[in-house]
Amino acid sequence: MIKVVQGDRQTCQSFVEDLKSRVGQASPEIEQTVRDVIEQVRAGGDSAVKTFSEKFDGWTPENLELSREALEQAVAECDPAFIQSLRKAAENIRAFHQRQKQQSRIDPMPNGIITGQRVRGLHRVGVYVPGGTAGYPSSVLMNVIPAQVAEVGEIVMAPPPGRTGRPDPNILAAAYVAGVDRVFLMGGAQAVAALALGTESVPKVDKIVGPGNIFVATAKKQLYGVVDIDMIAGPSEILIVADESANPTFLAADLMSQAEHDRMASAILITPSRELAERTVAEVYRQMEYLSRKEIIQEALERFGGVIVCESMDEAVDFANELAPEHLEICVDNPFSYIGRLDNAGSVFLGHYSPEPLGDYFAGPNHVLPTGGTARFFSPLSVDDFIKKSSFIYYPKEELEKAAPDIIRLARTEELTAHANSIQVRVED
């Protein structure tokens, strides 16, 4: 059964610690396996990637890269209504991320000094697409579109080939709609290694984004520094803060919408109303009977779910900030009164008619979010993740001469006499 507990500070803290502990480190065996895969891909290139595809996916593609014709054929096989829905979602996602875009700037001053900043997209980005228990075309849109808005030079996608030798057509359709430049049929740690290091066929990228299993996450961690990464994502999670105005039917549905991701997912409701808490639990078990992923939902809720009855909404908000959840729903009559108090959350859903799946698929804000409490210091995936900035400085001679005594003094204080000399030789001529 789902736990219904009376929430005090100690109880809430116990929930937080339990959830953080479920995001464990990779075992030494996994770390070594991934290290071996990386080194073999580094040495063997395409051949090593194909060998691991045969070993882990049960199929070796003749060519790692999927042709444009094959991509278009996959789109033709999909339900036209699904394609239309993808296009509508893509439009919303693009519009939201366009507003994140930064501009290069030049800041001239009356004295002739010029400073500024150049903003540009990364040269090439790799998007990893997991196989797993379900395919997620929506994640393709969420990873690719911000990169496009940032004006990344080339976007490369890597979906696992699967045992049929062909990824989910819906995934390929999303790649087509989003505007992916190239698709390579490879998955697992070997795909991450190929993208980070480059092979005969696979171009080396500057950054890898997209979720994956423990082997993919470990490969991203080990290759960070060789290549940039988005984040190390953990199991999905939702926290719902609700008052007496909330509908238990809605709350139950929302808890299960997150719990169905996997058996490690977390779904928690916190409310000052015991009646609402108990009615929501009853609704969970009523609705669960009709859902295709019932077993996954039930295990996730019983292991990492719960309903906390707190003393007040103030306590609920404090708990939300402590937990720093990936998804936070505020199911109250006046949700906007809480915005300024919600400091730690990946994405916040306000009101009774803004459920978490709205953000997963359609509204526009990115659904690639920090997990495991990392929303305390990480942000959702955005255009900023796909750009780099360079500053520039111009000083006329007379302005350098004015600044020289201060620069020289600072450099000599740090005992960096060559720095001081670089200035001194210019003011002495």
C-alpha cells in the first residue's frame, strides 16, 4: 500500500533522504565495463561500436549512419495525426526557447574603450536517445529544438538499433520534425564513446545530451572533459502540493503519470488535508486497474511514493524546497501566490488544470530537468546549454596608460612580474 503519514520535520527529512539514496553510484564492475568500452571504441572505431551493438543490442548495422531516405520512409509509416501533434508540440517548444536566446553585444565607451561578448552555438552536438522500456519522441524534440535555436552547426542523433536493426519509427519521425542533421544507429556506452571520441563514420561532437541507463550515464561521466554533457539524470520524480480545493481524481492521475516511467520513479503528495490524502490514495488504486503499466506504477508508488499530511501549507512549501523535485505541481486555488516562495524545482505546474504531462509534451518549457535534489543548483535544459561565449576587449593607448599603474600594482602583489612587464613595456615606449 501507498504510505500515508503524518508529516513533521523528521518525517519529511526521512522522505528526502530515502529519495536521494535511491540515486546510487555505478558499481565498480559497471565503471570498469564502461571504461573498457570507451578504450575499445577509442582504438577500434566503427568496428568496436558494431561489435558492442551485436553484443548488447543483438544486431549489427552494416552502416552506422541511417540514410535520409530511410528517415523519410519512417515518417511515412507513422500515423499522420501523430505527425501533426508532433509539429504542434514542436512549434510551442520552439517559441518558448526562442525567448531564451541571447545576443552578441558591443559596448563602446566615450573614452574609446570597447568591450563586448560574442555568443554563438556549439559546432556539433550529439543527442542520445534511449531504448529502455518505452520510446520517447517528445525527448527528441526537447533536446534537439533548443540546440537548433542556439544555432548549433550540426545535430547528430544516436538511437539504439534494437533487435530489429531499426529504431522506433516514431523516434525517427520526431528527429525529422525537429530537424536532426544526421542519425547513427548505436546505443549504450559505445554510442557515447563514439560521439565523444569520433570514429571513421561518427563525427566527434562538442557536447552530448539525452538520458540513458546506468551504462550511458557512467560513460557520460567518464568522458566529461573530453566532451561536455548536459547532466547525469536519475529516476523521475513528482511532488504535488495540494490544499482542500484539489480534486483527488486529478491528484491520483498525476501521481501515476510519473510513477509509470520506471520502478525507481518517485511520486509524493503533501497536503494539510487528511481527507484529501485518503481519497487520493483510494483513487490511485481505482484508476490503476485500467492502466497498461500497472505493475511498474504500483511498485514505484509503494517503494518511493507516499502521501504526507502536514500541518500547514507553509510546511508543504518548506518540504518542496527541501526536496527540490524534478516536477512540482501546486494544486491550489491561487497558485500564483506561491511562485515567489518556490525556490527549488525543475519545473513548476500551477493550478488544477496544468498537470505534469502538459509540460512533458506540449506547453513549450523543456522537460529535461534536474533530478535527485539537484534542482537546488541545476536548471532545465535550455538554449544556454548549446552556446558558448567569448568576451573581447579593446583599449586605446592613452587609456592603457591611465590604467597601467593599477594593473602593475595588482600584478606585482600577486608576484606575477611578467604580467606587470607586459604592461610596463607599453607605457615606457
